[in-house]
Amino acid sequence: MDLHDRVALVTGAGSGIGAASALALAQAGADVVVVSRTPDEIEAVAETIRGLGRDALPVAADVSSEQDMRQLFARIRRRYARLDIVVANAGINGVWAPIDELKPKEWDETIRINLRGTYLTAHHAVPLMDKGSSIAIVSSINGTRTFTTAGASAYSTTKAGQLAFGQMLALELAPRGIRVNIVCPGAISTEISDNTSKRSTAKAKIPAKFPKGTVPLTGGEPGTSQEVADLIVFLASDRARHITGTPVWIDGSQSLLV
């Protein structure tokens, strides 16, 4: 899966799936633009990429800010003049709460980052992309296959929206030779759950019994960011040249239990 001299953009690249994807793309030969709201994290990722012999451009930006994204893509245009690979990964779990307790500002924050951020990434990236390039949108099993995560109505709505958005783009961009696929992880060992705010979720919970753990393939153990990154590299490569508009669930069959 040679990505030699291709230019990739990864949002939410400071940690977890984003950082693993940025490094995996660099290991496959790509130069990588790493984006996050946390400068220290993306600078560390960029240094590792440079250590692999590839170019890295770390940019601190809020993917939901039109001004930040305009400035980001102006820098990409000046530095590289093109994009071959886009990984729209930035997102939050947000607040999980019963619908009658979930506040409008909490709903809006999740929608703003997860959906508006994905839209702005694609909106600005596509003019820099050409035939043979690809977009991977990181969604989730939540909202696409599973609906039992108590209180996660805003989060699941954004993940379902990302799937619909990606499939719309796959058709729209197909005549231009740009592929769009949607990666739907299940339980993955990252730090995102540490930043989830939960409130009264027991009131929204529906009992669901899982046989012998929640991830059948691994006996309940979550997947890793590297496993998701490997999938993203494959989808960006020429080996996936006839795959577009496809949701790929990477969850050890977790989402088939309910």
C-alpha cells in the first residue's frame, strides 16, 4: 500500500485514531498535514512523522470554525498545492443525557464539531483534490448500526449524518475520480471516552444483554487505534480503487449483537 509522495490531511490528529492514522500514512510514504486544537499534541506527531523521513505540517485549528479552516487550507495550498488523502476524524462524544435533560447548547456543540467540522473539511478539501484521491470519514457504530448507548442522541445523530454525508459525496464526486468511504469503529481504546460528559444516563438506558462480552472477536477487549489506522491506509491506497460510498464497520462484530 504505497502512498509515496502523496499529501494527506488528518483532522483530530493529536491523539487516538487521528494520530495513529497520521503516522500510518507517513509510514506508507505520505506527507501529512496534522490538525488539532491542541498545538503541543500535533507538534509531537509532526516530529515523529519527520523522523520517518516525511514532511509534516502541524496546524492548530478548530474544524468547526470557517475562519480557521480557510486559513488551514490556504496554508496547504501554499505548501503543497494539492491534497490526495483526507481523513475527517475530528470529533467529540459531547454530553450524553436523556433528551429532556440534554440542553440545546450541548446538542449544538456536538453537531457543530462533528457535522459542521466534517462538512467544512470536505468543502475546502475537494477543490485541492483530483482523480485518484480519497476521503475517509470517521463515523461510528453508534447511529449507523447500534442505538443502545444511553443518552447519546446528539452523538449518534452526528455519526448517522456523517454516513449519509459520505454516501452523498461518493456519488457526487465519483465522476471526478474522488472516492469517499466511511469508517465506523466500535469500542476502540482511545482517550475520547475520558472527555465524555454523562448526566443521568441511567434514565435513558434500555437493558441489552451481550453474550460473553461486548466484542465477540476479542472476548470483550476493545480494538486499537492502529487497527483503525490500517483500515484508513488501505482505503487511501490504490488497492481500494473501486471502493467508494462504503461504510466499513471495524468493531470485532460488536454491532451485530443488537
